[in-house]
Amino acid sequence: METRWIEEAQQGDTEAFGRLAAHFRGMAFAVAYDRLKDMHLAEDAVQEAFLEAYTHIGKLDQPAAFPGWFKTIVVRQCQRALRRKRHASIPLEEASHLMDGSQTVAELAEQKEGARILQQSVAELSERLRVPLQLFYFYGYSLQEISAYLDIPQSALKKRLFDARRKLRGALPVIDLASVFNSLYEGGRNMLHIVNGDSVGNMLKQGIVQGDVLVWREIYSAGPNIENHGGDQERAFRAKTLEQSMGIPSAEYIAACAEQEGKLRSFSRYEEVVLWFEHDLFDQSMLAYLLHWFKGQRLGKTRLSLLCIGEFPGIELFHGLGQLTPEQLSTLNGTWRSIGAEELELGSELWQAYTAADPEQMADLLELKKEQLASSALPFAYTAFQAHLSRLPSVENGLGIVEQTTLLKLCSGADTPMKLFRQVTDELHMLGMGDLEYWLYLREMVQGSNPLLQVEGTEAVDNWDFRQVPDFLNRKVTVTKLGWQVQEGTADRVAAQGIDVWYGGLHLHGRSVPWRWDSAVQRPVRG
């Protein structure tokens, strides 16, 4: 993933460079602060290093050499900063408390003393031990990432971490260094972690993080969405639609929403709320909703933080946090970043555009905020919500990106619902579709008097429910005559078959729709 970003940045893609900057910022700051011992100077040096890298990245011959090349630029900027040093130093452990008024004097004094002892002990290590330890424990980077950045083999890196831990154990009156780092750099137990997915939630509850875990169960990528969920009438309508289209029992849905929203409203009990989300539309729409909701609250002393990733070392096709083992997930602990007014405003704007009945509102917002999103804590929003718009019926044949990809995969040999689900969701991983959501699209292509597809044994069934079809996942799927015509562009899916689908706040239904997706201009256009 990093290599692709580098190659795209070399072609002038500012969004790709923004992702690179977000990924390497922690490493750069660790190296800069270690040399300058001053937060202001370190931040300035990192910023100057990114500007220099952006200007000269086209001269880099090998994308794989970027980590070491960029580190050289950071070191050079530090040397320049030392020659023109003007700012007064602020110790790192003190700067972390400048904006935090939630602790008592006694608590702050105790925590500062612990931080002072740890920082002093770490500072006394040699540079070859100190920097790897800071990158691994304080910033949460993986061994593979640190190895590339510092240009040392992983075997040597592991040895340095071992030596650093051994030296610190001799200097500190503790045995478990990880618990020390956690208590000083990840906050206390008075935290709330909001995640998507029971598998991730259950792993976090096994001691990976401190505090409470709230699994947010929603599917904003399907069904009707309005700007402010919660009204009884709107909630009942959404519940009824999801039950009819996806088989989610409406009573259970309403009860689950009430329970999780009740827990969310108690956020002020916590010192910090951490949002754990991924890169795809399923998660980004959920994240946008929560940021919109928090924007309307008085946060008081509660801090908001965000962990949002789109890849993980060693996983070629990253679908989400649920793919990770507990050990892999634990490496992300403490790597979240604080979010404030900018992120809340961006998230709220995205949610308002997503729930609008006019898809041009989202298209205009993405065009206007593209660079800001790329350099913010929401670098995946642009791609996710652009993918959302591409789900609309196309101007060419009335197929959205999901239906079009389904026909292409079927023509390539994926001839059962299970094969289609796996291949389509791999291809369109930016949508983050689960099985229920994909079956909704497949059903729309199969049912009615003019189907695009046929599933073996269900030809005579109208408005069929796949859950009632024996061995549905392994039945043969074929393309109908109309399906071939639509695929070739000689027929229009909407005109021939009709449509009844919600896209955020936009409801398209019937055989003539007001909005279509134009892939040539990458925007929705009037139908």
C-alpha cells in the first residue's frame, strides 16, 4: 500500500502524499524530538521535511527506499533547526498535559512524576536503543515499519528492543514495562472504546484496552437515512425497510438502537472516548454519524480520539480489524490520535451530505474538501463516499458498481452466490459489504418478471427470500437474456426491471429515476 501511495505521489497525487504524511508523521516526530528535545522545533522540522519530500519525491528512483530517504530529510531539517533555535523548550511529558484540565493537582503531580522517571530513564539510553523503543511502544509502529524507516534488519531491531527493555528494568522499580507505558501514554481505565463488529469488541474486552467497549451495531450503508436518527416515526420507518429488504427483525433493531444510544449518551462519564473504525463505506458512514452526533454535544472534559486504518502489515487485502489476531490488534493500542473541532465539522458535513436527497451535495463536498480530508484524521472518507456515489445506476446501462461487478465476475466464472459474494466484496472492498447487504443487491437482480440473473431452482419464485431457498449459497447462477443485453449496453436495467433502493438519504424507485452516475465525470447527473 505504501509503495502505491509513493508512486501516485510521484505523479502529483496530493491525496496519496497526504496518506503518506499521515502514516509517517509519528515516526518523523519521534526522530525529530529525540534530536531537538523541543516539541515546537520538532513539529516545525517535521512539517519542513514533508514539504521538502513533497517537492523532491519525483526524484526518488525506488519507492521502496522512501522510508530511509525521508528519514534523511528529517535529520537534515533537525540540523537546520538547531542552527536557528529560538524557542524555549517544553518537556514532552509536560506538553501532553497543557490542554488537559480534567485531573486534580495531586493526580497530575503523580502522573508527571511517573512520566518524568520514565522519560529520564529512556533519555539515558543510547540513540540506537532509544529511538526504536519510542517508535514501538510510544507510537505503536510495527517491527516491519520501524525496520524500513531506520534501515536496520528486523532481527537487529528485536535485539535492540530486548536490550532497551533489559536496561529499563534495571532502572525502574517495575517488571512489566508494557503496563507502565500503557498507564502513562494511553490514559486510565475511565475510557470508552466504540467499535464496529462483535469480533473486534470481544477481543478488546479480553484486556487489550483499558475501559469499557461499546459495539456500535448499525448498517448506515443500507436503508433510509436521515440527518438526525432517533425520532420514533423515522426509526420505525427505517426498521420496517430493513426488515423487508434484509430480514432484520424490526423490534430487535429498534430495541438495539435504543440500548446503544443510551450508552452513548452517557459518554460524559468517561475521560476519553476512542473511536475504532476502518477505511470502507460501511465504517466511514458510521464514523460520520458519530462525529455528527458528538458535534452536537457539550463534550466538557471528555476527550475524543480516533483510530482509523486501511491496511495492516502482512495482510495483503485488508478488509477490517476483524481480520487481526488479538496480538496484532494489541499493537494498535494507544496509536489513536486526538480529534477536535475540525474532524467533528468534517464528519458532520459528510453525514449531512450522505443523508441528503440530492447526491450532488456529497459530490460537491468531496470535490471541495478533497485535500483537507487527505491531510486530516479522515483520509479514507473521500474514497469511501465516492464509492457510495458510484452505487447509483449508471448513465450507460442503469447498473450501479455492485451490479456491474456482479455481472463481470459471473462472466469470469463465479457461478454461485458464495463465489460471487467473495469475489465482488474483494473487488469492492472500499464498500465494506457484509453478506446481508450483498444479498440485497443480488435479490434485486434476480426477482421480478424481468430478472437479470437466475438462481437454479428459483425461476418460478417471485420476490423470493434467499433464506428459504435450500443450499442457496451453492446454487448455480446464470445470466438471463436481459442481463446480457444490459451488460452489452443495448438495454437499460432501470427501464427494463425497475428499482427500489435507498442510497443514504436518496430513494430511487420505479422505471425512471432522477439521478444517475456518470463514470466519465465521476459525478452523479440528472437522469
